[in-house]
Amino acid sequence: MAKRQAAARAAQRSSSMNAVPDSCDVVVIGGGPAGSLAATYLTGKGYSVVLFERQKHPRYQVGESLLPDVWKYCDAAGVSDAIAAEGFLRKAGGSVDWNGEMRRLSFGDFGYTRPALHVERDRFDSILLERARASGAWIGEEIAVLEADLSRAGDNESEVSVSYRPVGEASASRIRCRYVVDASGQTGVIGRQLGLRVFDEGFRFMSVWGYFANSSYLAADGLIYPAQSVRQVPPTTYVSALPQGDGWAWLWHIMLRETTSIGLVIPKAWASETKGSAESWEAWYLKQCRALPLLQRLLADATFCEGSLRLVRNYSYRSSQVAGPGFFLLGDAAGFVDPIFSVGVVFSMYSAYAAAHTIDRCFRQRARRDEHRSIFSSQVQARLELSRSLALPYYQATDAGHARAREAMGFSSMQAQALMYAASLLTDRSGNFDSMADSPHAHRAAAERVRPLNIPLE
């Protein structure tokens, strides 16, 4: 352990001199929540870590609504005080308009004492990355990882070679390590290299989103407040079904400190049918926003931020394998499903924590590396399947992933299960929960914590 701590300190000194080390214990690809936390957890265990990030922080990222569960992973990384000091918006809960019913839930009703947040991900991710740097990880920004040579990863000493290249340069270099952690998000460097990514035919969707200034918002009391009140009266995350989606399509409305994130999640076929060939995506998006009565009220005094529109197609996928000799896939690099329940960042943080624990066990108990990887893989795949099952408007108990989803449900606390049930109830997906929970009748008590909302007409 003393040698590893010395190596970690050496890596930190190298970082300050901008010289990429020749070797380390673990290479982490990606400086998002999964990568930064994995680096922090691993350095805390005494391992030397080199983290490569293709972009320069702060950089844009979507996924601004965070559940209260993020705090336990921030606590473990020693970064909670920095997150709290940033002053991100606290959110009061969720307001959902689904099939003509307006309902809400508050996290406090489920025993959570720490707030959910609406965050600008450029700042949130930067805070986590700086924590990794302060912990002793060598951080290399604007460096792209090209591939990993895993041919000797199964050897007793488990040697991996990672090829990287600074952005804008022609020549590549290599660094030796024992393990490579792919936390590169939807880029999925290692997953794509190994051909592990499988697109989810159950979610043939796309997402289109943008940002508005001066949007009004819904608070937990069901009233609409102007943007200027957001510090005094915490916002909810507003989610609504879209009438054309038959239970699939939906929108999000997330208040941030200066702007509001509004996105549409839609079947690709619907977009093709409704968007004219000469119509821009921005014009189409704004037209859809104007067609929704309540959203139109929230945007009455708002201005669209020109140039903020973004879209992604075929965003739902999973990996046939999330760990193997010499590598681990974390967060979005492992898989991503519909973001309707805001579990993406929590899953990324969980996978970072689990990977750090597993890598530590693999170092300490080399003879049991296959067993440790198998446990990690089972738990990560189960949580991905649980997220998928709760996002589907329907779910079949005969589905191949049902057993895995039930397994993940068993990992969850009663508090988390109650919140999952209430959230699924809001969006008519409670049947999915009932098919997996061991005591669905007990969990229906969570329905009492879902409150109706009566939005004034004016």
C-alpha cells in the first residue's frame, strides 16, 4: 500500500508538470461523474490513476436533474461540501402531467433529508473533476484515447496498454496500466472497440432539447411562479406526456440558475411524420413547445436561447459485457435507457463506486479476479435492466431481463423502492414495478404520498 500511495503522489507531481506518466495502476477514460469519482475512489485506496478527458472542462453536458441519492457518493468522495457551496438550485420534487392527470411527489415524503438538485452540468462535472485532481489523480484534458491493447490483460500481472493522442496532434503515445476504466459516456471507447454495444429495439427514440431564458415554473404547491422567484420558492422538475406519443413520448422542464432546459423525447417515426423536409429542427421544436397549453403558459415571458438546440438519435443501448480481463465499463459507457426518472447520474456514480471496490479486490485477490468481475457485472447489468423496465410503458415478466431487474430491486432499500413505485405511478408504469417487487401490496402505500395537483386556469 505504501508503494501505491507513493506512486499516486508521483502521478500528482507529474500532473503539475504536464507530463503524462509512462505507467500507472489504472487509466480512466472520461472526466464525467463516473470517471472523476472512479479516479477519486481509486486514489483514496492508494492506487495511481491517470484520467484522460477528450474535452476541456468546463464543457457542456445534458442531464441536469439529480436525485437525492447522489449525496452518498459525493460524501464517499469528499466532495459534498464543494457541491453544496456552489449553490445549485434545490428542487422540491416532481410535477407530472400524464393522460390528463396532474400529480406531484416530494422527496421529503419518502424520508430523504438532503435535497435533489437542478445543476448546470458543466459546473457540477468540473467540481468532481477537480476533486479527482486534488485526490492525486493525474488529469489530462483535451487528450483522446484511441484504443486499449487488452491482449495481456488475462496474464497474472494483468498488463494493459492504452493508446492516446492530444487533441489536434497527429502522433499517438501509449501508457501501461493494469486496468482501464471506460467512463467515456456515449462515446464508449472500449465498448465500441470490442463490439459490445447493442442498441435497444424497445426504445427507438430520439431527443430534441434546448434552453430558454426567463421561463416560469411549477412549484410543489401547484402554482406557477416567475423565474425570479426560483431561489425563494424551489422549483419542481416538470414532466408531461406528449399527446402524440401513446404513452411513450414526453417532455422535461428543468429550471436552472440562468436558463431552463426543455426537452422532447419522441419516437423517431413521429418526428419523421411531423417534420417537413424543409423545416429546421429548431422551427419544429419551437412549434411543438407552442402546441402544449401548460408549457405555453410557462414560456409566456420566455425567450429561446438561439443556437442552444441539440438532438440525439438512437440514444438507448446497453453493453453485452460490462467487465472483462483488464477493463470495466461505467455509466453511459455501460448503457443508457430513457431518462424519464433521472437515474443516469446516480447510476454513473454507483458504477464508479462499485468499480473502485472491484478493482481493489482484484489487486488484492488476484486468484479471484474472475469472481469479482462477475459480481460487478451482475450488479451493474441488473441495475441497467431495472432502469429499463421502469421506463417502458409496458413490461413483460417473460422478458429475458426480468430476472435481472428483480435482482436489482432486491438490492434497493425500502425507501428507494417506495420512491420508484411512486414515480412509476405518476407515469402509468406502476405495473412494471408490481411485476418485480416481492411485496407489491405493501409498496402501494407509496401511492398515498403522490398528491394531486390543481393548476389554476389563469
